Amino acid sequence: MKERTRLPDKKSKLTLADVARLSNVSEITVSRILRNKGPISDDTRERVMAVVNSTGYVPNRIAGSLASANSNIIGVAIPSLTNIVFPEVLRGIHEALKGTDFQPLVGITDYNLQTEEVLVRSLMAWKPAAMIVAGSEHTDATRRMLTQTGIRVAEIMDIDPAPIDIAVGMSHFRAGYDTGRHLVERGYRRFGYVGHDWLQDRRAKVRYEGLCQALKEAGLSIFAQTIFEGPSSVLAGSAMTELLLLGKDAIDVAVYSNDDMAIGGIFHCLGAGVKLREQLAIFGFNGLEIGDALPLKLSTIRSNRFLIGKIATEKILENLDRRFEPLVIDTGYEIISGQTA
Amino acid sequence: MKERTRLPDKKSKLTLADVARLSNVSEITVSRILRNKGPISDDTRERVMAVVNSTGYVPNRIAGSLASANSNIIGVAIPSLTNIVFPEVLRGIHEALKGTDFQPLVGITDYNLQTEEVLVRSLMAWKPAAMIVAGSEHTDATRRMLTQTGIRVAEIMDIDPAPIDIAVGMSHFRAGYDTGRHLVERGYRRFGYVGHDWLQDRRAKVRYEGLCQALKEAGLSIFAQTIFEGPSSVLAGSAMTELLLLGKDAIDVAVYSNDDMAIGGIFHCLGAGVKLREQLAIFGFNGLEIGDALPLKLSTIRSNRFLIGKIATEKILENLDRRFEPLVIDTGYEIISGQTA
DNA sequence: CTCTGAAATGTTAGCGCTGTCATTAAAATA
DNA sequence: TATTTTAATGACAGCGCTAACATTTCAGAG
């Protein structure tokens, strides 16, 4: 009695074969119709589509992927979702994927290279059509996986190091350097720095190094700095600014590791009655939309996060087979003078 | 000569069979070892794992899923990635998925029910182990797909309507209502409202309705309102506030559709010299972290976005088979008195 | 020693599709 | 009318893995 199929009966299990039977054609014909492949007579197409619609048949892409050896999945490994930066990258990826039938399979690394390795392995198990990972720092094993596979690999955000295949992003060193140059030109001399955990956000550290380089060339250096031992946040920026201003070294400008931290700095100044720019100038990084809406427009650098995700994905789709030559795309950045520095 | 395999030679194509051959065991034994299933002698396990490690074999989950009829994919359909709200939900989902071998397959609906239908169909094609969708408003076809499948379906954010299977979120009507009560109790009488596109963000509209209900019960109503015909943003909030204050109807408090808009309002007031609370009180919705860091702490309602994602996912994992009884989980909300109202 | 049963491993038959190569029907050419 | 070409469809094998059942091995019990 116990009519046991392999799958209990979770789903009603409508397959290609059912549709084929109901419309009196072979399975392959249904398959071709659903994938718009090969010549099909209008008559047959209509008949089959009628069955498809009336039954609500949804093709099983797992089976399809296995049979055709391509998955239309894009593996995405990003470090975090705690601020708006990577969601914007994701949005760019989704934007580029719109209208295609690729789907992103997303994982979070928590800025941890070990976690990234596990994640990348797990994403690769889905035999993705391509991979998008953040940064170019990876464990050896991760690097090996990404190198050996024949699929396209986009390393996003950073273009300073040499990429495995495609790099899309900006030079964080130059951004830091230009920040320094810009502020020196505007007459600032006594520099402070407010940062967050460099072990996590390595690109913030590179920007810092670029900044130091520019200051050095101008015969200057950073007088005082406070670094928060944790992820960036507005609250942390506020607290660290308070700490920085308590120090005995008077500074006239503070460079922040990013906009979240910088906005915290602005809020602290507003609350503590510190006059922005007159007493303390503030410079951020990212160019978040909110910086634009502040009573005093935030001085910062716009990184094109949405664009990074979008272009990386477009380049991948442009040619799904790995080329021999690596490809580096600089999405650039833009100094926003603003009103806080 | 032309040794054509089906797959060009994109990947070196190392399969279970290869590993089995190299370690002198059957495929199923390797399979069992890699899935920690069934009794395996230490000797065999070591031998096989040595081969796995030295070859860098990564199992093909597409094949595995097809064979075992379960994919360990969680389909996620969210409306947008333009502010931090849904990224936080995603973060909750990832948090709950950490340590399991489930992976989220994410898509964006752009607050469009038609897009959602296409997306849900496309996600379901991967035969996910469960689905997470935002809200409970769907097209008929979407609803049919989600109802007929035997997998678990979590509708998140909103618990006002009856769910298909699981609902995790809060009552937006009650939140709006409580906002009204709270502000009336604090003595405000002349209410303004600043909103954004209700056609997109339907939950904002429900909160508005709750607010109106509370005001009505107190014999009050909304004197003036400005609604931005687009997605919420800090800039829009700022602009709409300016517009609202230009009106002839003097108001003493403005309720905003969410924190992004409210923060824009605060920024406008700071810039225009409007004294917060004395001249205009501001009340938001969401309880974003940034509201805490403002010079004057934002008065708002905390919705537990991270928790919503996390709990929805946990409930799904708790039992992957659909129960007969729908499950509604109220993650609640909390009025944050703050300093702006 | 045989017997029993658990532990360890193997055999077989698919999962639901699609690539490859037929095959058939219809149209175009000779 | 015979022959080639093209359009439309089909048969069949197999993608890489796992469920279900089968078999072997080897303790310890009798």
C-alpha cells in the first residue's frame, strides 16, 4: 500500500515529462519551447504553452543546470551588510542582472579571510557562471580556487593589487593621497585622523597610507588620531571625535576613515558646539547620499559603489569565458569639496 | 582527434568518481564521508580525505541537490536595497544561516508585485528549501505558487494580514496608532505628516492609517502633509519638510514615514534655524542607529529588522515542512522617546 | 565453531533535465 | 518525379550525485 516515491510528496512534482505527455509531444520539444531554442511550429508552441500555463509548471533549474553544465548563478562574497556600502554594490549587481536569468547567490565574509575561504568553496559548489568577491586579499586556498576555475572572477572595490581576472574599483591609495593634497591646498596643516578597525577594513588602511604619503610630501604629518576597535558607525565616529578633541594636540582638520564615522564627527561637533570648519574641518570617504543633505554638506570623496557592482557584473556577462589578459577597470572617484572642509 | 566532451574544458572537472577511484572505494563511500552520513571506518575516512584535500575536489551541489531532491537554497525576495532596512533583514537571515549549509538566493522586487511574481517563479525554479518574501500583498499567481508548494514560506515585516504560512514582523497599523497616542499624550495637537510613495511602500501607508485612527479618537486630525512621489531618502525628507513649513497651517509636530525622511527633516531644521521640538517636533519610524547619534536623539519607533530576518529564518530551519497551522510571530516595536518630540 | 547482528561498504537505479545525433515531414530545387 | 534542402520533432544517453536496498566483514554470543 505504502506507495513510496523517493521524494515524500512535498511538492506535487510536475515535471517536463508530465507537460510533454499532456501536450502530446516529446520532452525535448517542451524543453526547446521553454528555452526558445530551435525551430518550433506555432501550433506546437501554443499547445504546449497552454499546458504549461494551465498546470503552472515551473522548470527545475537544478536539473537543467546539471544537464547543460551551466548554472546561471553568480556567486557573490561580500564582507558585510552593516552599512549601506555593500548593499549599494549588491544593488548594482542586481541592476546589471535584471532581464537576464542569472541569479546572485550571496554570502557574507565578515571581513574574515578564513570565512571567505569557506564561503567561496561553498559558492563554487554551485558551479556558478562567475564569481564576484571583494578585495584582492585572499587565503592561498581561496586564491587557488578562484584561479584554477575557468569561470570569470571579479575582484571588486580595489584596483591597487594585480587581479586574478577582473578588477573593478578604485585606487584607495590615490584617494587617500588626493585627500591629503586637497586639504593641504586648502590650507589645513594640523591633521587629525579618526578611524575604525583596519584589520577588518583593509582598504581604509590603504587610504590612510595614501594620506600619510601626501602629508609627508608636504612636510606634514598626522598630529593626533583615534581609532575605534570595531566596525565603523556614526556612534563610533561621534565618540572617537570627542576623544580626539580631548587630546592636547590642537588640530584644524580631521580625516575620517569613512562617511559614517565623519557624520558621527559632525554630530558630535553640532552637539558640543564645536564650529565646523572654523574650529574643526571634517573630511570623509564614500560620498553617501546623506552627506549631501546635512546642514553643511559633507566634504568627502565619492566612491562609485553602485557602478562598481554594475560594471563588474556587466563585464562578466560580456564574456563568460576567462580571457588570458587580466582586466582592470577604474571606476574612479570624485572629490566633493562640500562645506565641512 | 577532436576529443569533445560535453563541457568544453572550462573546469578540470574533478568528480566524485575520480576521488573514489583514486582512493579505491566506491562513489557512495566518498559521498557518505563528505556528508558525514552513515558509519565509516577511520582508516577509509582518512584515506579519502587525503585525496579530497590533495586534489582540491569540491562536490557539485547541483548534482547533489537533484539526486536528493533538496537544495539547501533559501529563496529571498525583498523590495529594495536603497536604504539600510532590508540589508539589515538580510543580515539577520545570514546570521541565522551561519553554520548551516543553506545559502540565500536573493532577488529584488523594486516594490513591484509583477516583478515579484517573475522573481518568485525564478527563485522557485531552484526548488528552494524555503522562501522568504516581504509583505503579504502578492499577485494571485505569486500567492498560488507560494501556497501550493509544500515548502515553508515566511512573509516578513508585516503581521497585520493573515499569512500563507509564517509571518514575522510587527503590526504597522498599531505602530502608527501608538505614534499618534504617544504624541497626543505629550501634548502635541497640530499634526503634520511627511511621507513618500505609498504605492511602493505600502506599510508606510498602513502606519499613516493607524496614526489617523489615533488622532481621530483624540478628536484631532492631520493639518498638513507633503508626500514625496518617490522612494524615501534624507534629501527628500529635507525638501518635503521645507515645503511643509511653507504652508499656512502652523503645525507643532511632524510625523515622518520613516527615519530617513525624518532625519532629512532634522537637517532642514538645523540648516534653516527652526528650533527642534520648540518650533517643530519630529517623529520618525525604524529606529536606525544614526538617529541615536544625532545631536538631539531622534524620537522614533524601533522596528527590529535584524531580528525579523533572523527569526524568520530560524523558524524556517526549525521545521522545514509546512505545518497545517499558520504561524504569526510578533517581533514587536519600541517607542524611543528621544529628544526631537 | 556456528550464529547473529551491527558496522562498513557496495550495487543499482534513478533525480529532471539537455546535448547529440537521428528521423520524419514539408518545401525547394533540379 | 526524383532529389536535395530545410523545418520540425524525437530517441537516447548521461550530467554528478544520492536513496534504497544488498552485500560483506567481523565482533561477540551461544
